[in-house]
Amino acid sequence: MYAAAGHDAGQRSRIYAGLAAAVVLALCLGLSVRAAAGPVVVWSYYDSPPFVTGESTGLAYDFVEMLNAAGGGRYVFTLKVVPRKRVDCALEQGGSGLVLFVNPAWMNRPERYRWSSPLMHDRNGVLSGAALRLDYSGVESVRGLILGGVYGRRYQQLDEAVERGVLRREDAPSVYQNVQKLAGGRVDFIIAPESVLRCLVRELGLSDRVYFSPRPHAAYTRHIMLAAPEAGLEEFIEQFIAGLPRNPRWKELHRLYLDRCGMRPAVP
């Protein structure tokens, strides 16, 4: 009797041990799947060419495709093109992900984040009407004028000048709308990435109605910003950027976007 009871107890013990091992194995398999294909949100607040050229097309989409191809399933990158305010809100709430094509000087508390090596060189162009032909040389050159800004964007030196009443600022939701306002004479000049401005001017057929200042408002490099990255992601991004000069798809994106819109790659 006791022997039978001992036999039953031993059998139950082996069953429980087997079940526990199966649960541990399932958990391990689940964890390994997540580690192998971790979802990564990729934000971009640029909704104009060359970054977005149509429905799910443009430099931002093609770049994320390259990231996914390089990741080989280790990471799954998903692009979200949203307004700057929504990016800021997600970051303030502790969101984890990447922000494409930005510079530390533009972000709130940039020291909180990790930053990639530079991807490309760009500059903020100063665009005015052909009749005004504004040659930008600093705050005094725009005294009394109306700047067409974008909600949430900061303009070095000029924001302070607006507060002092040196010039006025009228904001719009996008650079695209500002170019239209400039063409309609509702603002005197706009400041935006020259890559975006040149694409929009060509797209809207405004070349003979606008004027690019020879001197830009600012020059800068564009990077990938990493917010609360999981282990290994920063190393992956750096290896990806280091391999771009040997990537034929990257050279194709030069031709499609960078060369046409005046950007220079930081990695050739």
C-alpha cells in the first residue's frame, strides 16, 4: 500500500517536473522570438519631399526598408510619420524608438538620448519671393518682415527677435503650406530644410516666383536619435551606417533623393 502510494507520488513528481520544464521551455522560446524580432517604432515628423513623396513612399520609407533588410528579422522597424508635437509627447512619456534625420540642437534635452553618427549634411534655406530677393545675413536683414514658421519648430536667433518685436512670425502646420503662403504673398520669407524647399519649389512649379538666399540660416548634420533603445540596437545602427558606403541601395537613394534636393551624404 505504501509502496503504491510512493509510486504514485513519484509519478506525479515526474509529471510536475515535466510540466515545469515545458513551461520554462515555452517561456524561453517566447523570449527568444521577441529578442530575435523586436518591434522598433521609427518616428519621423517630416511629411514633405524628399522624406515623404506620396502614400508610403519617399526617403523615410525607403530608409526604414533598408533597416529591416539589414536587421534580417532581428528587429522589425515600423515607420510612423506624425507631427513634431506627437513625437515630443511620446518621448516625454518615456516612449522607446528611433527618430529619423534629426539633430541634437532641435530636440528637448538631447542628452537623454543616444545619437548615431551623421547620415547626411543639410542646411536651413531662406526662401523669399522673387520680388523681395532677400539675401539673409542675420536678424537685421529680416527686420520688419513676416516669417512663415511651422508650429513647434524653433528658429535660432529669430525666435528671440520675434519676442523683441524685430519681426513677426505666422505659423502653419507644414512647410508645404508655408510655401503656398509665400507664393500668395501672405508671408515675406520662410526658413526650412533646403532639401525640402527645393523639392517643393520644383513640385509646385514656383522656380521663377521664389528666391533662395545664398547664405543659409544654419547648416547641420542629420542623425538617428535613439530613445531608450534595447540592448544591442545602438550597435546595430552604427554597424548599419558604417556599411552604407558599400550598400547599392544607399547609392540609389542618393540619386533619387539626396542629389536632387541638395543634401550631401555624410557617408558616401
